[in-house]
Amino acid sequence: MKPLASCLLIAALAASALAQNTSSPPKPAAIEGIVIKDPGSEPVKKAVIELIAETQPGGAAYTAVTAADGLFHIAGIAPGRYRLFAERPGFLELGKRRVRTEGRVLNLAAGQELKDLQIRLQSAAVVRGRVIDEDGDPMLNAQVSVLRQTYASGHGRWEQVGSERTNDLGEYRIASLAAGNYYVSVNPPPDFKGLIEAAATPSSEPRNSSAPEKSLATSYQTTFYPGTTDRSQAESIQLHPGDDFPVNFSLTPSPSLSIRGAVVNLPPRSSAVIMLQSRDFNLVLNGAEMHKDGSFVIHDVAPGSYTILATVENASPPMMARQSLIVAGNSVEGLRLTPQPGGSIRGRLRVESQGPLTRFDPRQMFLSLQSTDGEDDASAFTLGEGFSNLAHVGPDGGFQWNGVPPGDYSVHFITDSDANADWYLKSTLIAGRDVNDSGISVNGGALALDLIANPHGAVADGVATDRKGDPVPNAVIVAVPEPRLRGRVDRYRKTVSDQSGRFTLHGLPPGSYTVFAWESVDGEAYYNPDFLKTYEPQGTQLHLTEGDRKPLQLEVIPEAEDQ
């Protein structure tokens, strides 16, 4: 028995050693490279290099600083997918075609040593100037903004890329701007005198909207370079690397536009707060208090497209009115807002598994309720102040939204773990009818949903290359659903290729797709049907069933072609 006992002991020790080796951490990776100026190849010292984990749970961040020769080295990196950034005051990071990037994607394997990385930094541009009034006196606290036109959810938006307020000399300076085309605007400082006069207006005397104004009020208006209050007449400026571009403004009072209206059919002893949101800039701009008779006025409104909201205070259930409007050359009169009670949505998320038992961890599952009402922005403000469109799935799979404003919505499935990347929302059931494609309509009342999630979403992976067949890093890869579903942003899948041009699209619901690879995309232009129409012939057709894994080789659409 002794030899047998010895063999068993040796086997046990060997198994223990094997288990220790199996559970030992993977060998760390390392990267090294150089940061240089563009144009040219002069090294950049004291640049801060940041390597930030992108998907792995509990991933770490690593930093380094370039030496006098521009070189950097980071060791001891846990394997995984990362974003690499380089920062230096007065400089901006560039991509392959001298376009500002949001870092580069790196996939690092255990023990990998990635060498010869080259990061190009370009001198940033500056816009500076002075703002004066009609008498030539400096305007203190005016807000000057540098804007660019881009896309958000497929719709054109004006994005603010830099902003500063003027000092006591009326001067401002906006730095760290990349080369490109921009617009410049100035918002005048708050008109406290006008606000005091408006607050002093007797609220017990409702204004007859058909009565003429006693006198035409004037005020300073938002002004665009080279000096127009009409945004359609604004002219862009072209910035080059290292530019110090002067933009001065001289503001003169002009007729003040306003929005006048009333909130009607309010519950007893309740009031409403009125807010105005710009649909062009996706910003909350103005607000107004409702008078006792329900009337309100919003002063100093610039021409543009807006969403106006009236949120009822002290109402149960919550009530809100929302309306889109366009302000052109005249004030808006006689607007009527009728708040409606918000609805409630509750239900349960179930898991459909075909194959081995799939572990379901509800702590990593979230649901997002997104508006599908035309061009309305899906932000929490547009949906209603105090309403959260994000719901956490409970331990039993339960979820709920309360105070949902009237409108049309779709439910988006979100997971915060890379291990669950292949999950997708298969069905959205109302009384047994699947509305996953058509969406849901809310108009007060209670709605019960039965959601079915599936862990076997399709996967498409491969490599993005140029016309010569060479891999393209940091290409934008987008799987676009078939035409009937292109209004549903949750049906798209997007990723970015790594340093070897490789990419993986996870959690694709079964169906037909067109997959595109762009060297660069302006914002979220790929949600725009007109944008996609231009590139449809350059996409790759793909049909997927549940659990599919399809290999792809995509030819990248050069950045110069999507201008």
C-alpha cells in the first residue's frame, strides 16, 4: 500500500502545482514608442502618455512621460484592450491623415512587447479677440464660443469645441483648437436690468396676445462671425496648425424676440416651470416662471429651432408638456402648452438560452428607454426633467420606469461587462405581441412589458485594410441594419480596429446588415440615411443568424472621400 500511497501523494502534489500554474496571472505586456511634432519629426518631451483599459472589468490605467528624445516605455501591462492617449499643452494628437483622434485602440496579448509606436502631435490653434458694445466700451462676461457642425444620432448639430468669457477689457482667448473649419459666436452677458423689469411685471394682469406692444424692446443678441444675428449668414473661419486667429465683435442692440404663451388645464394648486432647449446646439438656454393666470414669457430668444417644455410641480403623477417650435424673424405669440401625466412602464427581463446553461447576472444588465419621435433629441432633458431613461434590472429580472412623458420609444439593452458582450434583446412583448421592431407608444397610464434577452448574438470579426491590403488601425467599423430598421440606433453596432487592423462586432441580432469601414467619420453621421446613401456600394453585405460568427475583410473608405 505504501507505493500506492506515494503515487497518490505525488499525483496530488502535481495536480496542486498544475492548479497553481493555471491560476497564476498572465505574463504582462509592454509598449514603447516616440512622440514627434507634425509636420516634421522633432521629438516632443514631457508629453504625458496614458493607457486606459477599455473593456476588461477592473482594468487599470498606466502612464508615462516622454524624455527629451520623445521616447516612452510602459511595462507591466495586464493583457486586454486599451486606448492610448498623448497629451501636451499646446499640442493635439493626430491620426494617420492629420485628423484629431480620440486616442488609438491597442489589443495587448500576454507577454506581448509592442514597439515602434509613433504618435504625432500638432500645434494647436488659438482664437482670440475683443467684444465691445455700440459705444466701443468693453463687454465684460460675454461668452464667446467656437463651434463646428457635426452629427449626433444622425442629425446635424452645432458642437461647442471651446468657450471662454470676456474679461474686464472685453478680451477672450480660446486655445487647444485643432486645424479645421469653425464658426464663432458671442452670447451677450445677462441683461439683469431686463430681468428685473420682467419680474416687476404684474402677474395678475394677463397680456392680451392680440394687443400690440407698447414699445419695441431691444437687447443684445447672440451674434455670429462676421457680425450677424442670423445663423444662416454666419461665415466659417479656417484654422491651420499653430494659428493665432483674431475674431472681434461689436454688438449693437436689436429688436428682442420672445416666446409668449400659457400653460392650460393645470391641476388645482399647482404651478409649472418652463424651459427652452435649443435643438441646434442641444443646450438648455432659457427659462421662465409661470404667472398665476398660467401665462409666461421667455425673453431674448435668438432665431433657431427649439423644444419648449412645461414641467408641472407638485403633481402626482408627474405631468409635462413638450412642443417643438421654430423662431424666425418674429416673436412667438399665443403658444398653449397642455401638460399630460407621465406613464409607467414595468415588466420583467427573461433569458432565452438555446444550448448550455447561461449564467444570468442581473447586476450587469441595464435597460435604456430612447425616444423615436422624429428629430427630437433623446436626452433626459428633452424626455422630461426628473425622468431617468435608464433602468437597472433587479435580481428577479424586474424593471420599471415612472413618469414617462408621452411619446414613442424603443427599449435598448445594455450590459456593463465585456463578458456579456454577445447578449442582445430578442423580443419586446406587450400582451404577447412583439413590438421589438415597431417600438412602444406611451400616453399616460401603465404599460407592462415582457422582455426576452438572448446571450447568443452573432459576431462578425476580421481585419480592416487599405486598397493595398495593408491593415488600417483605428478604422471606424459600423454594422448598419437593413433599411426598415435604420431609424433604430440600438440595431447598429460600432467598434474601432486595433493596431493590427483587427476588429470584432459583438451581440448582433439576427438579420441583414451592411458593414462599413471608414478611416474617419464625423460624429455619428452613419445614422443619417443621406450619408449612408453615398457609401452604400462600398459596404459589405452580411446576413446573420443566431449564434453566427462570420469572418470579414473590409476595405477602408479613405477619410478624404467622406468630406
